[in-house]
Amino acid sequence: MKVELRDIHKSFGPVHANDGITLDIPAGTIQGLLGENGAGKSTLMKSLSGFMEPDSGQILLEGKPVSMKSPADAIAHGVGMLHQDPLDFPPMQVIDNFLIGSHQSLLPQRGKARRALRDLGDQFGFSLDPNAYVDTLTVGERQQLEILRLLWLGVRAMILDEPTTGISAPQRQKLFQTLKRLAEEGRTIIFVSHKLEEVEGLCHRVAVLREGRLVGETDAPYTTSKLVAMMFGKEVRLIPRTPGYGDTPVLQLEGVSIEDPRLNIEDVNLEVREGEVVGLAGMEGSGQRLFLQTCAGLVRPVAGKLLLDGEDMTGRHYHDFKSRGCAFMPASRLEEGLIPGMTLTEHFILTRPAKGLFVNWEKGRASAREGIAEFKVRGEPYSTVESLSGGNQQRALLALLRSNLRLLLMEQPTRGLDMESAIFTWEKLKERCLEGTAVVFVSSDLEELLHYSDRVLVFFAGKVSQPLESHDVSVERLGELIGGVGLDQPSGSAQ
């Protein structure tokens, strides 16, 4: 399906998110869309997918102008979008979410849908239980479900907004193979990403947005430095590796075992010291999230002891952990980290200590302005969090973290962030490390894990490796461990 965008404009108050964008995408093309956070990528794609209407401009499919006032209209025209944060219904079962949007009959054809879910899942290497409830799935599994649903609905132009964030390397490889096959069949694929290596390895052509404008287009083969310069208007460099941490233990796990309905983690011993960064690697759903939740007091261990600054916190509530200087930042921004419908000012008020009986709105707005400026959030104190781009939601979460933390537990801290934003994030985190904060984080980006961690733990089906010195491990070796190759020890010890 040929897709044409003609002079697309979209504003949110004073912010001109899309400023006269014109883009032609031939049928059978995998079109990459690059740009820093807030460049207007998601806004443009939401206009194409019927999620919002552009203020002006025209969309043409196969040369014919179309008007899409809803995602249902877009699906009817053969255009579907996988959003950065999956738009599903967590209280419902997988099969019910899979059926959403289907108009094949008055009564849902559950048997046919189950077969389609199984067959499509086999093609992608995705394994989803039709009877599972979506709120038990990982972020990556929810993305997989939405990809399969769009394919079943018969979309001929598929938009994928940061689709690889929560899936494993083998799943990503299978996804790319499938996208290439779909393009060969004449479907149009629009791949929105901040990962240059993915765009370079997958896309036939790339368009780059900056500050709401189309600043350039180029065909494969690509020059990385040229793409970076187009995205940011300057050269961007990684911050140097800065290993080194204190001797004082902040977090100690002694024979900790954790259970949930999906997996068990047994007999983990770990010591994390002041200023240390420990990365957790593994396929999503291998136990990293459960481990972090336990360290934050959100899940109680079934055995062992957990100490924070020497105090036994085993079985204590999350609020007790917070009062001791522990913070947890989840991967699911709008469901667990932020509150849709509330402004940035209201979020800053909620996360700062309350003084007196009444809300000090002026102080709240001042805190919001300071956080917005420090973390370069593209928004205003009155902006609701759902109006921000995914990357700016992530920056807002970082701005909301209190100062003087002892332990910072993070899921995917740079999820959805462009290269410059990711580097900026780690600059801020390293500043906290210099103040004595210990950081434990989960990431699906192996290079990020090895570059910023002092040590790495690998999770595989609930098993936990010995702590590995990051400078002694290659990306290839880490990938093997994540796949279970050579993961001999079920527990970690850092003594």
C-alpha cells in the first residue's frame, strides 16, 4: 500500500509537534522514522493511524485522499499501529484482546481466533496463552499480542513505534524476518525507532524529524554519523565508563527466595555497595522484574533476609522502603509510574513532602518548572502526562525521583529514549552514584548493560548467575548467558 503524507500540521497549544511534513512511502517499503524524543514521530504516526486528526494537511492511500477520524477507520483502510505503550485491556484475557476490532460476525468466533493466534504466534516465535489475563503479561508480551492482532485484522500498512523495546534478541530477529517478508508481499512498514543499528539493518529508507520538521531523507546503505547529525544537528558521544564504588553495603540479600505463579527464584545472595551500578540481563519474564519488586518491598520473599543499610527489611511494606531512601521506577510509564489525566505540577506535588493542610500550588508549579528545565522535558507545568511523548514521559519520571536516595531500582531506564536522551539520563544517574546512591536496573540493551554497569547478573527462567564484572564480558558472551548457555549457578554471590 502506497502511503502519502501532504503538508501535515499538528499543534498542542504553543508546541508545533508537526510542522508541514510531507512524506511519500511506496508500497513494499520498510520506512524508518528517526528523530530525538519530542521530534514529532509519534504525533505524525498517530495522525496516520487515526488516533488523532491533524490540524491541516492530507493523507493519501494508494493515491486516494482518506479521512480517518478513529483507529477503527484506519483499520478499515488497512492502516494499523503498534503504540510504544500497548493499548490493551489488562483485566481481559489474551483471546478477548486479540478479538478487539474484529467485525467478522455478530458473535465472536473464539475458535477461529484461537487458531489464528496460535498460527501467527508460531510464525513469530511468540508463545501466548489465550486464556491468560493481559495484566499477567510482561510489556514485551503485550507488544507481541498487539502485533499479532494487527496482522489478523489484515492491515496493509503497519506502523511500529519502538516495537523492540521489550522483546528478546531471538524474538527481535524473528520480527525483522517477518517484517521483511510482509514488505516483499507489498505491505508498507513504518518503523519508528531511536536505535540506529536497528534502522540501518532493517529499513530500505529513512526519514529524520527534528523539532517537528522533516530535516532529511536517505536510502540504504547508511552512514551512522550522518544520521546522528541529522537527528541532533551535532555530534553525540557516549559518556566514558567510570567504574568505582564504595565499600559500604546498601542492599544485601541473604539466601532470598521468591515465588510467583510463573516462576521461582531460589537462594540469591547479593551485596550492592554505595555508588555501584548493577545491571540485570535476561529475556523479559525471566525474573528480573520480580527481583526488583522484591528489593523494593513490593513483593515479599518466601525465604531469606533482605537488608537496606544494615536494617532488616524482610517482609516490610514498600512505604517503609521509601522512607529508607529506596525508589522503584517501573517500565510501564502510564500504568505504574504516572497518573493519566494529571498535570506535571500535580505529579510534583504528589511526590514532594507535604507541609501544612493545604496544597501550595505556586510551590508545586515552581518545582515542576525546575524539574522540566533540569531534565529537559518538552512540556509545561500544566501539561498532562499523557500529552507528552514517550521519551518525555521517561524524562518526567526521572525528574520526579526524590534526591538523596540510597537505592534506585529501575526497569528499562532509557526505554524509548533517543541516543542523546539516553546519554543525558546516565549522566544524571552517575551523578547520583557519586552521591552514594546504589543503582540496580533492568535493560534489554546489552551494550547499555555492559557500558554503564559495574557488575551484571543474568537471569534465565528464574535462575540467577554469579555477578559478572562488566568489563570482562563481551556482548556475544552476555547473549549466550541470556539464552541459558553456560549459566551453571542458580544463585548469585557478591561476597
